[in-house]
Amino acid sequence: MDNQEKINILLADDHQMMIDGIKNLLSKETNCNIVDEANNGQVAYEKIAANPENFDLILTDISMPLLSGTELCKMVKSEFPHIQILILSMYNNSTAVKEAVLAEADGYILKNAGKDELLKAIHRISNGGTYFSQDIIPLIYNQYHKEKIQNDQLSLLTTREREILALIVKEMTSEEIAETLFISKKTVDNHRQHILEKTGCKSTVGLVKFAIRLGLE
């Protein structure tokens, strides 16, 4: 989108003061057109679904009643992929950022960002790019690095060790695992020890958390 074209925006935030503040910030920007607003994700979705052609960009909070910003993002991206989404959040942590990325948000900035950064994000996203605050980028990198290490650890496990790990996640005892796989309890215990060593986990609880993070539950 050319910077001179109108960018039709919907604001979604459960704090009216935040909506009013953004409207005030953008009021003198000739190419930013605040079309509508909503105080929760469900209302925002209903307004978008009723007239998707009216909106180019959604500025949304991540934490809202009825429907969160990430849930709204997933639904909009699935049904109306032409609409771009910029998440404005007070949450500066890897969990929130990962949820936004997985929901296919086009950008994520913190609510303490200044007007210049907000405009930069809006224009970059409206021109087909993405924008993540400088404070957010290290979180994305660290999360990627952490998951890469975990996947590397998982790749060290044999097929049998993965089978046993999956059963450990189901809270099966060594005896139950042995019966399920038709092997001895001693063999299960040996495999369990090897899994602990390869993953760097200290206990069964650690193994369960490790497996769940990798989607093995």
C-alpha cells in the first residue's frame, strides 16, 4: 500500500482510554482512517465479519474479554487474510510474543511505544511488511534458540526412547510401560536414564515439561 492511500483501521482494546489515546495520536495522520472500534475481541470480530472490506488493519490488544487478541488474529487471518494485524501489548515476554507469531500477527509493539514507532509499524505492515519492537526481537530469537536446542536434544533420542517418553507423559509407570511395549522393567529404567541424560532433564516432571513443549503430549 502506498503511504498516501487511506489505511482503514479498527481499534480493539478493553480500555477506552487506550482507544481514545490512539485515536488522538493518529487524528492528524491524513492516511490513517479510524473506521471503527471495539472494547472486546468478540465485538471486533463481529464488526469485521459484517464488513471485512471496510478494514485494512486491526490494532488490537492481546488481552481482552470474550475473545483475546491472539484468538481474534487467528480467526481474521483464517477468514479475511487481506486484513493485517498489529498487536499492541503491555506484555514483554516470550510466551505472549510466541502466541502472537503463531497466530500470524503482522507485528507486535509494546504499549509504551511512542507515536513515531506506532506510525512506523502501521506503514511498514500496510506496505506488506512486518514490524516487531526492538525490545521484542531478542525474545523471538531466544525462543527460537531455546526450541532449536530442545529439538536437537529430541533428535538424539532413539525411536524406542521417544516411544517411552510419550508414555511417560501419559503418567505411566515403568511397569506399565514395560507391559505396553513387551519389554522388561529394567530395560525401561535404562531407557529412562538415557532419556534424562540426553535431554538434560533432572526428573520425570522435567521430562514431562520437556515433552509437552515439543508437542509430544
